[in-house]
Amino acid sequence: MPSPPTPSEYQEALQAPAIAFADPELQDSTPRTNALGLPQPITGSFAAVFPVTTEAGERYAVKCFLAERPDQQARYEAVAQALDAADHDAFLEFAYQPEGLSVRGEAYPLLKMEWAAGTTLNRFVEEHLDRPDRLDRLAEAWAGLMADLESMDLAHGDLQHGNVLVERGEEGPRLRLVDYDTLYVPALEGRASAEVGHRNYQHPDRTDADFGPTLDRFAGLVIYAALRACAVRPELWDEYDTGENLLFRDADFYAPEESPLFDALAETGPLQEVQAALRTACYVQPTDVPPLSAVREGRLEPSQVSVSRSEARRGRDAAERSVFARAFLPATIGAGSAALGLAVVAGSLAAVGTLLVGAGVGAGLVATRYPRLSLVRRRRRLEQEAERFTSAIRELKREADSLEEKREELRTSLAEQREKRLQEIQEKTLHDRLKHHFVEEVRELEGLTHKHVVRLKAANLRTASEVTPEAVESVRRISDRARARLKMWRAALEKKYADEIPDALSPAQERRLQRYVEHRIEDLDDQRARTREKIQTQRTERERIETRLDEMPDLSVGHYVRYLLRLSTLPDRTDGSPGPSLHPETESPDDRAPVPEPIEEDRSWWRRG
């Protein structure tokens, strides 16, 4: 399959839903449009979402993919099956259609999802900062949802403000979860995560290897702590909100001991326990983060609610010398002594064999333990985030090139636009006539029976508008004679309505075309400007991550082996900066990590619904 289309190419295809979509319900839908009457996508890094409304008034979000992902269809099918079995009202109904959309003659997948009403989590919180009672009820609802996910062995994988919608219910707030790209279900056990989640909500050690039922514990604790903090101390919102977080930022998780937000929460009596649990969670492995229910009920071990300043400074790897690390040197000495003894008793061959076996076992254990080290995991996560931004920049550049090509085409080919517009009007006029002729009519033709009607419907051909010569050729288990008669039926209908099909644009249509081309060029220029702004935003974020990578202490396999042999120590956290300063009052404006303003068109569809 060629590269997926760009947002503007999807936009062009969806101007004719009856032709673009394979789903009969979507074929009769109307996409939401902009001022020029063009389908209006909400674009993200890896998808463009088009809100559509069917003739029956049903609303859907049609998600079109901008990049290919491995096992995409299998993942969505597993997720759909698990969510059907769970039957939880936090999840929306969706259908993955592997060949649901035709763009320039090629079939591409889409996701047809129930439209989600409600307000995004951060906007709901902002609107109710003066109502702590509502924020407390929201925190309770959130805790209930986290407990439900734990009991069902499900994990969303990317819990953040944009993926959580709040609806007003009769018994309190109702939470809905959207965007299931990283959702974990038991059937996906053993696979890698498709993404590593929003940086302002995820554990600093999380990588794509972390994909299991405990995946949401850290993000769930972050959101709960933020909700409780906003209810108790709403003034924190003005100080810490960036538009892309819920009080906390990723730098808070990389160095909680230097975070003024954590210090502020620690000084607030009702928030001390939850901040202590979250602070400590930043230092344990992602899978060791306790469930939110245990935090709320106080069912935690001492190690899960406190961490010393020295441990924080040195990091988890250096603070806790594991049983493996303590035993490695004695085991190495023991293996060497055994080999020496064998050399004396049984000869050099047995000694060499013993040494090789011991070295193999030791290397295997080192290879297993090394990737689990905090510093190694954090570097891996940052590298994955940097690669994600690189991929996003690459896709945005492709979109910018596509927009430039379209602009040039519009500027130089008015005659082609006129012909194209006339063809669109002709096709629409013909479609409006033929869609009222259903395939049941063919039973009146000689040689065609109810069996042929069944075959047509099995191929999703229900009206004469859909029974094109190309579509007829794809119908299975009918004779060539039947195909010829079906084509003749369609041709006879086209001839019947030939006088109603316009053969030229009217003067008013010509003027509208001129204005359309001018406004379309202006719209393309606006899109190009927004795309360039997005590219710059992604570059700024990538540079921030690369800076953190450069400043983070490095830990090679060789260094780790020397540490196990007690010839060196692990790098101290203070050997490198944790990233952007967490003390804005002591840094100069030039030293601060930029917080890009969120771009409206880059927000997820449900955040603008």
C-alpha cells in the first residue's frame, strides 16, 4: 500500500462521501465543513478526524490515519472484542474498517467512532475552580473509573486531559474515554505499546515495553492528585496550567525533589498523603506503582509513600542494590575459583567449559537486568519521544508539500477547475437521480432474478448510483450475461436523465467558482502557515527532549558490569540536569524550556466537539 494520504487529500476525497466511503451509513453522511464548504478535519500528529452527520441525524467521528502502524487492524479488533465484553459506559462504540475509504482509487482504513459529547477534563476543571464540591465529586468518579479498569484488566494507555471527557449526569459527572490507539486488553499481552503516552502524565521510566494491566496506575494517580489539588487549592491552576497539562509537567516527575508543585502539595494538609504517594511513584518501576484504590485507603507499604532525599538524589538504581547486584561479585569469584579448582583436578578443558557456562549465565542475567534500570529506561523513553516528534515533523512536512502543490494547481489551472466543478455537479445530479432506483428493480429485466439482487446487496450495491460498471465487475457468482444486463440497466437510467444533467456552468456558478478559487488559495495559505507553526512547535519539543538526553547521565553496559563487580558506582542524578528548571523564580527567561501554545487544529476532535 502507498503512503497514507495527507489531511488535505482526505479532505478532497470526503467532498463526495457517497463515492469515498464504503460504509452505506457514511455514504449518506454530511461532513462538518469550513467557511468554504470543504470537509473540516481536526488533525493530530498521526490522524485526521472528520465529524460527520448521517441522514438519520447520527453523529460519528471518522478517524483517518496519517501513518501506518504495525498490527493496526489486529489491535483494534482485539480492543473491540474486549470492550464489547466489558460493556462499560466509559468506552465509546467504534468499528475499524480496513478498506473503509477510497482516496484517488486506493482503499485506506478508517475508524468509525460514536460521537462523544462532553467537555475535556482540563476545561471542565478550569470552569469549576470555584466549585470544589464538583471537583471532589469528579475525583470520586475518577477513582471509581480507575477501580473499574483494574477489575476488568484493561488499561487505556494514554490517560490525559484530551482523552477524558466529562458529561453532566443526573447522579454526578460521567466520564468517557476516547482514543484507543494504546489501549491494553488481555488479548494483546506480550506486544509492545503503540505509543508511550502524553509526557505530562506518564511515568518517566515508561517505554514501549511497558504494556499491561497496570499501565494506567501512574497517570491515574497524577490526575487524581491534580483534581484533589484543584479542589483544595484552586489558585494553583493559574500558576501551573499550560493548556497541555493538569498542573503537573514531565519535569516534575523526572525530579520530584526539585519540584515546587510537589513542595506546595506537601505543605497542604489534605494533600500530603496523595503527593507523597505520587512523589514516591516517580522512583519505583512503572509496574510497582500502587493502584489508586490502595492510595486512597492507605493500604501502602512505607516504601510506597516516602523516599529519602539522598535516595532521590542518587536515583532508584543507586539507592537500591538488588539481590542480583549484591550476589554478582561473589558469584563471579565463586565461578572463577571453581574453574581454577577444576583446572587443577580435571584439566584446563573442564575449567574453560565452566568459565564459558558461567560467563553465559552472567551475560544473560546482565542482559535481562540492564534494560530495567531507571536511567536506561528513561533514556529509552526520551529517545522514543524524540523519534515520535521526528515522525510528526516528517508527516507535517509532507502535508506542507501537498498544500503547496494544491495551491500551485489552483493558481494555474482555472480551466481544469471549471471542468472539475462541472463534473462534480454532473456526478451529484446523476447520483441524486439514481439513488432513488433500488436494485430490486432489476428483477423486472429478462434474465435477472432475486438471486442477482441478493448478490448485489452482498457486494454493498443497493442503488443504481452504486451499480457502476466497475462495481458490477467485482460482484461475485454472477454470469457475464447478467453483468452485461446490469450495465445496460444503469446505462438506460443515465440516458433517461441525460437532459437533466447540466453541460456547462451557469453564470452564477462561474462567479462562485472564481470566488471559490480565490478563497481556496487563501485557505491553503492559512493551512500552510498553521502547518509551519506546528512544525516549529514539534521541533521545539524535540530540542527540549534532546537537551534532556544530552544532560542525562549515561550508563553503558560496560559501566553496569563494573558496578556489579564493585569497581565503580552508578551515575548520580546530579551528574546531569533533569531537564528544564523547576524553579522559575531562579532562572532567566532564556533558560526556561518553552511551553508551546496549543494549536487549535492540532487538538483532538473530541476536544473541539
